[in-house]
Amino acid sequence: MYANRTNHLKAEGAYAVLAKAQALEADGREIIHFEIGQPDFDTFPNVSMAGMRAITTGKTNYTPPAGTPSFRRAIAMDASARRGIDISPAQVVVGPGGKPHIFFPTLALVNPGDEVIYPNPGFPTYEAMIGVAGGKPVPVPLVEENNFSFDLDVFDSLINERTKLIIINSPSNPTGGIIPQADLEHIAAAAKKYDCWVLSDEIYARIVYDGMDDAPSIYALPGMAERTVIMDGFSKTYAMTGWRLGYGIMPEELARRVGLLLTHSVGSTAEFTQFAGIEALNGDQAQVTSVIAEYERRRNVIVDGLNSLPGITCQKPQGAFYVFPNIKATGKTSDEFANWVLEEAGIALLPGTSFGEFGEGYLRLSYANSIENIEKAIGKLAKILK
């Protein structure tokens, strides 16, 4: 009765855990939430006001499918400056959120049977979109020993003439790891050797720590601009998850084709959100700096707390707002541990297997939460892990 292309799709694990946690809350339980990857800050006031002014002045119309010219110019200027590259507005495609810039480039590039390499554990949409496009998903494990970058030996054994696309994500969801420059160069050399594309998910690129500037982009490496798609957006850096505002940067011909997919699907992105996006990019960035500093403080507290617990070890992530602790020494699977701490301690977190088979033995916690709640959760975990 239904088309086969949706048979492989399943809900994101975060929403299933959230539903369980909310059911417990409805029964009167106190739950500390670490399962949802959403900033706990409100959209910055200047950005919200820009969106509201746009609405009250009639900026509520259709726009060109790829975005308004002024917004595409603003994105091109900001991305060029931050990544040290030269991007034209014609290479920018705006969409309602970041996911269209994962889905539509994949649909425009991948034919049935083409192989697509992607990180595992990784954002579940990667595998979902490969299947919708008719491609063959080829997972490459992210290894803890390499700061959760690709296992390059496995990568080298899997890439071949049938590989059409390589997906990378740095900083990573769920691990918070950043792909080192040398690894990016290795991946770029392989992409050029086998003449394949790279989709670089850089939605967390500005949320980095320990004095680092933005995470390095594979797009900036020699010979990669013509074969790379950058996915980025406003949800994480500017706490604009509900505004649904993202963009892709890609070669002009691919941008034209992705624009056509937008034309015949969503039509266009809400006009007033694009005015808010211009203000986000051009306005005072001190708020971004302040929020990142707060995330760094929380990171330090949660990493130290997790490493104080028996059976748990946790690397200090370099970016994003996630930790990915190793729980193998507890003797529990990821699912068992996640269900146990929700029921026994009232802590909602995600099993690593929500992000793929190579996430077994790990958990993902989002520290987009207060230090008070982080410390309370560590205390609860300490009690049940005695």
C-alpha cells in the first residue's frame, strides 16, 4: 500500500525518551532533562525584535525559494569571513531549518545504489536521507581513542569508486568531537582521489572551547570548494530552534538544483525569519560569546562529575554541547543504563545506540542545562552507582 522509500524511517530516539520522561512527570516525578539537543537560552532579544519588526512591517510574503538576496549576501559575507574562503551569494541556499540542506543536496547528488559514507554514531537524519535517496549507507565508526574522529583505517577500506558522498560532522552530535586538521586533509585527499562529494555538517562550528576559534572546515582546503556542501543554520548558535532557519553553501550549479527542490517542496522560507537571521549575523556577537562561555563552564562541571563516578569515563568534548561518556565498565548496555537511570534516578538521557550501532557502550547527555541541575544529576547517579 505504501512506498518502500519510507520503510526504513524511524523516529529520533530523543523524542521517545522525552515522551517517557514526560509521562513520569505527569505522575508527579521530578525529571532532570539531558536528552534534547536544544539550547536552554531564549533567542537573543535583538534577533527576536528584528523578527517582530519584520512581521509588523509586512514582511510576511513569499520570498525567492533560495532566500532573499539581502539574507544570502549576509550569509555569504559572514561565512567567508569566518572560514577564510570566498563565497558568493549565488552559492547560498536558504531553507526552513538545517535538515533541508542535508536532504536536498543528497537527493540532488545520490543515485540509487550509490554509496554514502557517514559517521556512526551520528545524527540519525544522515542514514535516513541516504535511504530516501536510494543510496547505500556505509557507516564509519567514530573512535574514542581519536577524540571521536573517523577511524581512518576503516574509512580507507570502505571508500571506493562507488562512493558518491562523504558526510562529516564537526563538532559532532552526539560526541562533541572535532575532526583534526590532519584528518580533514586525509578525507579531502580521498574525496579528490575517488571524485566524490563531501557534505560537511557545521551547525555547531561556532560552539567550540579552550580558546579555539570556529572549528576548521574541509571546504577551505585546496580543491574542496567545488565538491563540498556546508550545512549550517541558526538553531544552535543563536538559540533559534523554533524559527526553522538554516542554509547550505555549495557550488552554483548544485545550488540551482537544490533551489528547485525547495521550489517544489516548501516553496520558500518565512520572510520575517530571514530578517531575524540578518540581525543575528550582523548584530552584536557578545551574546554568542557569553553563551559559549557558559556552555564551557557546564562542560567542565559535567565531565568532572561523570569521571568521578564508578564505571564511567568521559572525554572532554571540544565543541557542541554534548558529552558522550563510556559506560562499558558498568556491565550494562546503553539502553539498559538509560532506562535504569530514568526510572531509578529521574535522569533523562540518550543511549549511544540512538545514534547508531557503534554508539553501544556510550550515553549522550546534553549539557544545555543549568550547573545546578548538572550537579544534582551527578549526585543522583553517584547514589545508584555505589
